[in-house]
Amino acid sequence: MDTSQLNALTTQVLWAAFILAAFFGAIAQRTHFCTMGAVSDIVNMGDWTRMRMWGMAVGVAMIGFYGLAAAGLIDPSKTLYASNRFIWLSALVGGLMFGFGMVLASGCGSKTLVRIGGGNLKSLVVFLVMGVAAFATLKGITAVLRVATVDRVAVDFSSNAALSSWVAGVVGVSPALAGLGIAVILGGGLIVWALLGAEFRSFDNLLAGLGIGAIIVGMWWVSGHLGYIAEHPDTLQEAFLATNSGRMEALSFVSPVAYTVDWLMFFSDKSKLLTIGIVSVFGVVVGSAAYSVVTRSFRWEGFRSVEDTGNHLVGAVLMGVGGVAAMGCTVGQGLSGISTLSATSFVAVASIIAGCVAGVRYQVWRLEKSIQ
């Protein structure tokens, strides 16, 4: 493969990622797909409809990921989430921070981008602050703290710290085959659970669950198959084109937001190249904005008060720091990571939900206190 072919393939990968992310943004805007909203609905109203959306999306993503792996189209051991280290404390602490922060900031990383597309200026501020906080936790002052504390605590395994690898070692099959079996049982169970809710079976809910799950699978194919080359002409080693990590990636919206802010700030630096993560950030905003304009639901919105501003700033910082520590957000870990059956992802998702529940209860307590 020569340089011109490599550049052409990279362009294809970036456009494919952008288009998939735009569909994500449009679907999320139309269906109000939101993990924080799902948890809030349960805590405040006992309504599980939006959580069933999320459950179906996870199920589809799991089955699709391991379907691709079983077909030999991708290698599960080469994802961003594949590691012999089970970083449970980072996932626990980071997840709690992210979950609480997304309540204060009125939504997670993906919801922030969707709301920007709908005209929400508060979310634009959250985007910028979260990006700076995330970058500092990747390479700056809070990165030093992260590496010196939570990242030191881990359990090292001889194989990938994922359910698929553990089960494969017990039953004597390949991790891809073991993962497919687990995905069919666990992911299929989530899909059936979602469909059992009579109130769930509407077009928009099915669109959210099936559509967003399929988009995650599509991103795995784009990054892990379309963008994979066995021998890069410059390094003579295998490579995954246009990824920040150098490994196979799907959608995530914490570190990619940081890299987007960095790309915008240093645009003239030729070493700052577009990646799947960066174009996905733009794609979600564009998709959401397009849907908002077409349906005439686009509305400018700003901060209501100093307290509202403060809550969003604190929430953005917590999401930036916590999301990097946990290696992802409600999409990065909750959909992309958990689709790989990574043990760290399960801890991160549970912690994010726990932090979100605490945040919702805190907001309710604040509201009750203000009206007494």
C-alpha cells in the first residue's frame, strides 16, 4: 500500500465514522436517548422506558461486536479496552465522579454534544470545560495525580481481563466464540427484557435501542476492519488508521472531546491530525443540529442563574476527570466498552449509574430544601 492509497483509506475511515456519529446525534435528538435521563426517570418516576432503550442498545452492541469477531472481521484482543490489567479502582472512582458530574451538567458527554446541536449554549460551556479537564487528566496536572493514585491499584491477569477470555479458558474455546455465546445470552436477555415492556414497543424506542446499538457495531467495523492494515508502509507494523490510541476504537465522548479541543486550538500544527474520535464529536453535533433544524425544534438556551452556571462548571470538571480515569463515559464504557465484555467496563458502568443516582437524589434534596 503506497502513501496515496493510505491517505485515501484514512479519508474513507474518517467519513464513515463521521456519518455514523451524525446518525447517532440525529437518533439521540429524536428519541431523547440519555443514560442520565433513564436513571432520573427510574429514581423520580419509576419509569424504565428509557433504560430499556439503553439495555437494548447494549444487547445489540454486544451481539454485533462478537458476531464480527466470530466472523474473523475484527480481533477482540486489539480494542482500546483489551488489557491484562483490571483497573477496578480507576473505574470505580472515575465512574462515580462521572456519574455525579453528568447530573450537575445536565447530561453526559454524548448528551452534551446532542444539546449543542439543539442550540444549548450551556452545553457548549460544558463541552469546553470538560475537554480541558479531560486533557489535563490525560497529560496534565490531574494525570500526575491519576497515575500516582488510582491507576496503581489493579489486578493483573495472564489473559485479557474480559468475561470472554475467562470463559474461553474454562471451556477451551476461542475468546471470540466464548464471547459470542455470552453476548447471545446476556445481550439477547437485555433485548428480550426491553421488549417485554409494553410501553417500550414504539417506533422511537425501537429506533433508539436498535439504531444506536447498530451504530456502535458499525464503528467497531470501521475502526477494526475497514481501518485496519496489517503492515503500515512507514512502520511495517499493523495499524488501526485514524485512532488516538493506536488500537481499535468505537464511540466515546470524553477523551475525544479533549482531543477535539486540542485540535481546534492547535489547528495549524501539522502533527494534529483528524481522528475517528474527533470527527465523531463533530458528527454528533451535526446530526443533532440537522434534525433540530428540520423539525424546527432548534432553540437557543443559556444559563438561568449563577447557581446553574456553577453546577454545570463543576459537573463538566467531574466528567472530564472522571471519564478519563474510568476510560470512558456512558457511551465509551456503557456501550462500546461493555460490548467487548471487559471487566473494567462493567465496574465503570455500575459506578457511573451509582454516581448518577447519588446526583439525582442530591438535586432532589436541593430542590426540596429550596422550597421549604
